[in-house]
Amino acid sequence: MIGSLRGLVLDRVLRGDHQVELLVEAGGVGYRVMVPAGSAARAGELGGQAFLHVHTHVREDAILLYGFPSREERECFEVLLGAHGVGPAVALAVLSVLSPSALRRAVLSEDADALMLVPGIGKKTAARLLMEMGPRFEAFEPLDAQTVLAGGGGADGASSGGVSASPHEGSAADRSARRDEVKAALVGLGYGQDEVRQAVARLPGEGTTPDLLRHALRELAGSR
């Protein structure tokens, strides 16, 4: 079973609305890996190096690899697969729209509207997923990105042997990451580059990824 993959990105192709296929060469072997469209920008640039946390999905007729830039995304993907009726395609669609922290927050707060941002998930499906995934996410605690940046420090954010990232640097990086996620989600939903660029330019400075995505979708709906 493959748990991670590091190598050169030889090709990247959009496969459907919510998944991108990367061809990653490692040790002379090219691996075809599917990643969420919302994470593709962070997964690795064409011609550059990529490191992916991998879920190996075994079927009767194929062995498929699903890759994620962070361990938290892979864990959320696996939690989603545990829900009735959720296959890899739906799980990738969810993670193209909602980050791990946003998904966990939506599930624990029973926010069906957040799940309904994902195309193909209606009110009934969202309600069922909230009910099924609630217990799983109560036991699932995604690793905080700020803790990683601080070198694994405690509750005060201090590293046990390194230098903590400043709050300003962390917030700027978070804002940039959220905008990248919104941009990738809009591209995955089929909006053109010009539309996406204009919508992202009009995003407010603060807000969660779902909030920013809602704002962008309202802007795009009003302009069409």
C-alpha cells in the first residue's frame, strides 16, 4: 500500500469538475494520482517537485491512487469514504470546496448549507452525511497548521526547539491559501479564467473558505 509519494510532476489534466490527475515520476516510475481540484494548486506545479499523502483505493478491476498536499486532507477523504453512498468522486468534490477544518466545522455545527455548496449534494444528502459523519469527526482532530509552522509547540504556540511563525505571517499565508482554494474550486466548477480572476479580486480580506466561496458564487451569479 502506498502512503506517500514524492517525485517530479510530468503532467496534470483536469478530470471532471472536481479532480485533477497528476502524473508523478518517482524512481523512474510514473504514478497517476487523482487530487481534489481545490488542492491542485498546492499539489505541485508542472515540472516541479510534489509530495503527496496518498490513499490507495483497491477495486476488483483497478488500484487507484488519491493524493493530497496535507495529511489532514487525506484523513478527511477517508472519513468521507466511510459514509454510506460516498465514493472517491464525491469525497474529492467535497474536499475541492471545503478545507479539512471547514468540513469538520460544518459537520460538528450541523451546517447543511456548507455541504450543499458541493454540486450534487442536496438537502437530504447533506442531512444524512451530517448524521453519519458527526461521530467520526468528534473523534477526528485535524492537526492545526499553525502548530506545524511553529514546530509542534503546545497550546501557547511555542515550539519546543524552533521559532514560532508570527501571527501576521500566519494570517497572510492563511488568506492566500483560502483565495487559492476558492480560485481552484471555481475553476473546478467550470467558470472561465477571466470570471474567476474578477471574482477573486472582489473577495473580502477576511473569511473562511466557504464564506469566500459563497461570496464569489453570488458575485458570479449576479454578473451572468
